[in-house]
Amino acid sequence: MIKKQSPRQKIRNRARYWDSDYLAGFVKGLKIRQEYEYRRGMRDLHKKISEKYGLDDIDD
């Protein structure tokens, strides 16, 4: 069960989580994730196109 926090505790916890190091790590994680999703999408797209048009499968 989640314990209800006082407003002062909320502010302190929020400050702890949103300090610059945490934020930098979070943004870096998002960028890595975004790049991964992009690469996977391009690979899937390449696979679909090569299957549809019978092109030779060329790895990057």
C-alpha cells in the first residue's frame, strides 16, 4: 500500500529525482531508446521491401 506523503515530502522527493544528474541520465536513456526504435523500424522496413520486390538482402 502506498503511504500518503505530506506536501513537504513530495517537494523533497521531486527535487531529489529531478536533479541534473537524474535528468541527464533520463534524457540519455530516451535518446538511446529512440535510436534503437528508429534502427529497428528501418530494418523492418528494409525487410518488407526486400521481400516484396525480391531485392538482395544487404546488411549494413
